[in-house]
Amino acid sequence: AILGYTVISDPAGGVDADAGTTALTHAISGLTNGTEYTFTVTAANAAGTGDPSAPSNPVTPNPS
């Protein structure tokens, strides 16, 4: 059984507030406006952490 998911930003710097949980949505803080990011997801179970998913499409946060 999956014990938790973690979202990883590229470039690094994003912080997954829900890391290690099985929540279906994860809030990522610490991103820089105007910087393009992609994200991967890893899943963990009792055997350890699996390989990361394929990267997401690129997204660029903008100031609101």
C-alpha cells in the first residue's frame, strides 16, 4: 500500500506542504514568480520510495 506522495519541483526550491501524505492535492510554496517549473511525484510504501513520475508540463507562477 502507498503510504505517501511527495511533489518535487525543478528547479529546486518548492516546498511540498503535504509531502508524505496520501492527499490527492499538494500545495507547493517557495516558488519564484516568473520562473518556469516542472514537477515530478514520488510514491513511498513500506519498501521505500519509488522512481519519480514523468515531469509535468512547465508552469510559471505569476504575481496575483
